[in-house]
Amino acid sequence: MHAIHIGEYGGPEVMIWTELPDPVPAPGEALVRLGAAGVNFMDVGARTQALPGWSVPTILGVEGMGRVTALGDGVRDLAVGDRVAWYYHRGSYAEQLAIPATSLVKVPDEVDDETAAALMMQGLTANHFTTETYAVQPGDTAVVHAAAGGVGQILTQLVKARGGTVIGLVSREEKVAAAKEAGADHVLVSSGGGFENRVKELTNGEGAHVVYDGGGPETLPSSQQALRAHGVHAYYGVIMGDMLLDPRKLPNSILLSYPTVADHVRTREALVKRTNELFDFVRKGQLTPRIGQRYALADAAQAHVDIESRRTTGKLLLVP
């Protein structure tokens, strides 16, 4: 089989299309032939620096879907031929993968391959944000950073499905249409801070109930100032840079959270439950991940160039 392998940290040029031995499923694992792999900013981080749990040499990628082709000993709840998806398995930029069966969820017939691949990491992240991080209620207002991106578009749809109002932020005028297509009620163009006054105007001076902020240190002050009293600042991302934070300077008695999707799906039961919640939204027509672009798996380096440019919208997929 072939996979996208890196032997050192660096730019997209370190990503090499490499022939490797076919994996063999160990006890408790399923062998899966890749149908599509999702591209995430986490993949960029794993390529450029030593993230927790990662080292080089390695195969990049964490998310995807495919079809089971063989089972290791002891696997009982999967069968050869099942369509399955996963949100986190290191080495997902590969034609074949041996994955613990406990990390796999079955994909319903009503959910197509690309939707399943596009939904897992970003969908579970957005579901976490709108339930356990801040349980969105009808009438709530949420500010969604990067509203034209993969997480942003899914997050917007889930906020709307739960009865909320979305103020989307995008970095460029050409991204406004994508954010509105996802359902944002208002879209502001902002490449950094300075949007808090406009958010206050749109909320009758009150501020938002929650801000979902993946913009890094430069957006943090404005995100906090855009919140109403006791609002929630959900600050997320793995490669946003370091900062110093004085809790005494948090305005309006706001709550600050750094939500991590692994805490949303801490058990096998939680993974199945939360993924089925997303599949139900898809069935009802309330959630449709937008595929921004498709690339051959061998061209994963170009996908990294494009996602780092911040000019992409929607989800990027790699297809064998």
C-alpha cells in the first residue's frame, strides 16, 4: 500500500508518497481500506512540530472513513464489508489502516462516504461546543469565528438546528457567501480583533451568549469583550501560540473554556452516541458538511498548502 509519510518536521515538501507493507490487523483491530481522509489543521501541526503523542517518522492524518476488509481476533460488532468512520487514528493518510474496533463507528446507509469522512473530527468538535461546552438554547446568540471553514460551517448549522442565532466572522469578503450559505444570520469581515462593538450592536448592547474562537491570541480580547455577563468563551485549537492570561482581567464574569473533543467522547458508548446525534442531523437535513475541495491522496501536500493559505472554505478531503 501507499501512504503520506514524513521523516522530519517541515513544510509540505516533507510529505512523501511512500510504499509501505500492507498492515495486518492485530487482535481487536479491523483492517480498513480508505474511502476518504479528512484534512485538519491538526495535521499541519503534526507535520511542523512535535505534538503530544506524535513523533517522526510517521504517517500523517487522523480522520476518515472506509470499508472493513478483514478483522482481527476478538472483533464481534463489525463485519467485513461494513462502512465505518473514525475521528482520531494517527496515520490516516494511507490506503489501508489497521484500526482498533473501539475507534470505529458504523456509517448508516443514508449517509454517503464523503459526508461521513467530512463529519467526524469537525462534527464531533462542533457537537461538543454546542452541548457540553455551552448548551445552545433557542434564542441564544453565538459568535462563530472562521465561519466559512470546515468547523465553522458545521458549528453554524448545529447552532441553527438548536434554535440559536449566529454571528459569523470571516477573514475575507469572498468568504461571506459561504458563511451565509451555512446559515449564519449575520456575517462580519474581520481578520483579527475589533469586532466586539458590532457584535454588541447586533445583540442590543447585551453581547453574545457564547463565542467559539479558534483565531489565536490576536482575537482573544475582542472575543471576550463581545460576550454578555456570564457568557462563555470557547477557545480552541492546537497550534494557536502561547499566551499569558490573568484571570482577574476576564470581563463581565465570563467563563473561559478550552474544549477538547476527546473529552466529549471519552468512552466507546459516548463515541457512538455523539456520532449518531450527528448522523440524525444529517438525516433530518439540518446538517450538510460542505466539501470545499477533493485531492488525490498522493497530492496531500497540495491540500496542506491550500489549507495553510487560509483561502479555503469547507472541508478538504483526500481520496485514494
